[in-house]
Amino acid sequence: MTIEIEKIRSDFQILDQIVNDEPLVYLDSAATTQKPQQVLDVIRAYYEHDNANVHRGVHTLAERATADYEASRDKVRAFINASSRKEVLFTRGTTTALNWVAKFAEQILQPEDEIVISIMEHHSNIIPWQQAAAKTGAILKFVYLKDGELDMADLRTKVTNRTKFVSITHVSNVLGVINPVKEIAQIAHEHGAIMVVDGAQSTPHMSVDVQDLNCDFFAFSGHKMAGPTGIGVLYGKEALLNQMNPIEFGGEMIDFVYEQSATWKELPWKFEAGTPNIAGSIGLGAAVDYLIEIGIDNIHQHEQDLLNYVMPKLREIEGLTIYGPEDNHRRGGVIAFNLDGLHPHDVATALDMEGVAVRAGHHCAQPLIDYLDLPATARASFYIYNTFADCDKLVEAIKLTKAFFGV
Amino acid sequence: MALSKLDNLYRQVILDHSSHPHHHGQLQDGETVDLNNPTCGDVIKLSLKLDGGTITDIAFDGSGCSISTASASMMTDTVIGKKSEEALELADIFSEMVQGKTDDRQEKLGDGALLSGVAKFPQRIKCATLAWNALKKALENSNGSSEVANLSGHCEI
């Protein structure tokens, strides 16, 4: 194994449990990841020793809390290789981050301007753009698929000189496909468009360098990378963030406040109104530390190892359809599938009886599921704590499910 | 074997209803209203005809899991020919049953009573109640008059 899997698993107490009389096999990390003891300890220690409100306090605890909070921002900056801490905004998650970018779009879009997204996007990277288009008279266009991947020829026709925003997912939460966002950013910039990347399913699993990608905005969530819920990041290039209006207003993001007006604080705090999710950001910093210690490239390789192990076994199962690219190098550890003759709900319930936790439904991607002409899919997804034995259990449980339902 | 736990939920009668659902299709004359809840991946379109407050015809369409399909099939068998007040009462009886309450009146549900096992699978309760909820909305919309009401619903897991 590329990583010390037994040691890593021992960090995740939650995995050591019985569900429905079977050992838990957690294959739903694309929905949310489990948290290692190290992250839980840091959050607990913060509340037990350092908790105070940040930025304004003069007393010692306030100084410690502020130092911890801002240290997390620096950890995230380094993790994604942003050029400045001013470009790292803490948000509630990827959805909030993408909503903010779409709000910025509302600020600058004119009628007949175009927004280009893909048919495989998560609802959080579709609905805010629908709203922006409706409010400004801009037009929302979709790039479709070819052979389970983004059709780059289609993308090249869809991005024109009228395109102002291109927003694409780095890794699909259904198809698992890794999109060439660096190349797409180049195409966007050639046409004068702003490039936005949904990094929710990439950042936890592979190395991300926002300067190398040269994207203008990049969003991701803490809870999908072994961090707590309620915290995420919006990266934005400084020049754009300076242009962008704050989304929320109140304390912390202001400089001078008069009766009828106020001025804003500098970046990044211009975008952080109110008391932030201090424990959340500190937990996210701890998660970054944890992942760096394992090695993000090792994590990516581990998931490739799992895919290389399980995919041949899955593809052998008669009546099983797997969506997304055939080539494992082209995908992250997300496997959406269907069994002929059985609805994903029934598959998921049966797998649950075997202790195997997968997701079933639209995965917040209705347009994609409709485009694939499916009612829904089941989805298994891996993370650092999954093993070859977990893969075996998934395969076995699917076979038992087939036998039970006679499909 | 672990999957034997499913025997109570996926009884043969239920699987039969699911693979060969009764009253499947759409009624010719009627309007369709779409109720979308996207969380789950089931879509049911329900259409019915009322005459003097009695359900004279009913049909359902769409694609759904075994539980939602079987439940819709059983529901249509049970309510056809009944007055809308009685159908609404049956909807409540069904809803209580799948949440674990036992009650003699559940016999009135016909085959629907066999879905009592859903109570042990809380994540699937809304699959079972989907068709009954669509029925309630259709009846409430038409208010017992001679109208054809059509409704679709998504299962909310």
C-alpha cells in the first residue's frame, strides 16, 4: 500500500463499528469524509483552552484564538499555493463560495453576455448561475459529454468572445472524471472570460496549485477533506476580489462605520462578516496538516490503487454499468453505477444490510442524470481510510444483492 | 445471511407489484402537474378521475424504486371505487403504519398492509408514502368535484 493504511484507519474511531450486524464499510466519502482523531483533538483543545472571539480582543485568549484562526488561513494558502493570504476567504463551504462568485457575476454581467458551465456540474455550480443569468439577461450555456468525459471540442465552440464566466468542476462527484481545468482556464482567458473551478472533489484527493491552474476562483469544502462541516474556502485572485462587493455585511468586515455609510476592511476580512466559524477553520487547518503528513500525492496514488483493484472486479459483474471514463488515470475514487433491473435505492438498502454505505439518487446533479437518461445511480466513493478489503466487500455485497433480487 | 433481513421488506407480493404494477400508465383525458423533489431519484405521475366524490379511475406512471412502485400499485388497487374521504383516511392509516404503529384498520389497506416492514427501514418510508402523498394532493386539489387531477411526486429520502 502507498500509505500506512492500518495506522491511518486507527485514527478513525468511527470506522470501527457494526451496522446491521456487519462491520461498517464506509464508501460515501464524496458526500462527506470521516475525521481523524488528530483533527477532533485540535477542535476540542481549541474549545477547552483557546476559545475567544477573534480579531478584536486585547486579552490573551483572544490573541491565541486569532493566531490559531489566521494560522489556518496560512496553512490553506500554502496547501493550494495561493500567492497571498489575501486571496483565501473562509466560507461555509463550496456552495457558499460558488454562490459568492455568481453574486460577483451579477455585479458585472450585461444582457447577452454568456456563462459556460458543464452538464456534469453539481447543483451548487448550476443554480447560482441560473440566478445570475435570470437577473442580468446573460445566457447560460452547457458543455456536454463524449465517452463519459467533458467534450472539449464542444467546449471550444461554446466559449466565445461573449463568454464572461466559465465554471467547471475539477473532479465530477458522479462520473469521477478529472477535467483539464488548466487547459480550460487558458481557453477561457483567450476569450476574456473569468475561470471558476469547483474543487470540492479534487482538493481532498490530489495536489492543487491554483497558480499553476491559473484559475480566477477556486472553491472547496472542509468536510470533504477530513475537516469539520460548516467551513470551506473561496480562493480568488486579488485583483478580482478587490473588484468584488462583499456579500454579507456587518461586524469584522468594516473599517469606519458612520450612520449612513461604512468602509470595508482590506482583504481577506472584507468578506468575513460576523464571528467566523473559528473552530471550523482551525479544524480545517488541522485536516490540512493531517493530509500533508500522509502526502497528497500518496493519497491520490492510494485511490488509484483502489480503483485499479476494484474496477476489473466490478466490470466482471454482469448487468453492472459504471459511468465515467474507462481509464482509471482519468478519474478520482468516485464510482457511480447501476445494476440492471434494480433501482439504486434498492441496491443501497441491500448494501446497507451488508454494512456497506453507498449513496443512491441524483447526487445533486439532476441535469447530468437526466442527460444520461437514468432515473438515478448508486455511488461508491473512496478516501484515505479505505482498503482492498473494503473493495472486496463492495463487490461481494453487490453479488449478494443480485442473488437476493434475482437480477 | 445479512440480506435475509430484507425478506420482511421485499416480500414476494411486493416484488410482484413492483415488477408488474397495477394501474400503470396515464389516464387519457387529464392534466399533469409536476411535483419535483430531487433528493431521491423516484418520479411518480399520478392521475385520477372523480365522479360525485368517488374515485372512478386511477393510474400512475414514472420510474421509481421497488418500494415506491409497489406502494403505488397497491394504493391504486385499494382506493379505486372509494370515496375521496375514505381514500384520505386510508392515506393516514398507511402513513401511521409505515412509521411503526400497528392498528386493526390497516387491513383496509389490502396488499398495502404488507409494507408495514418499511418501518424498520426509516430511509425508505418516504418511498412508500410517495404515492399516498400524491393521492392526497390530487384529492385536495380537486376538492371532491368531477375533475381529473394529475400529480407527480419525487421520493424524499
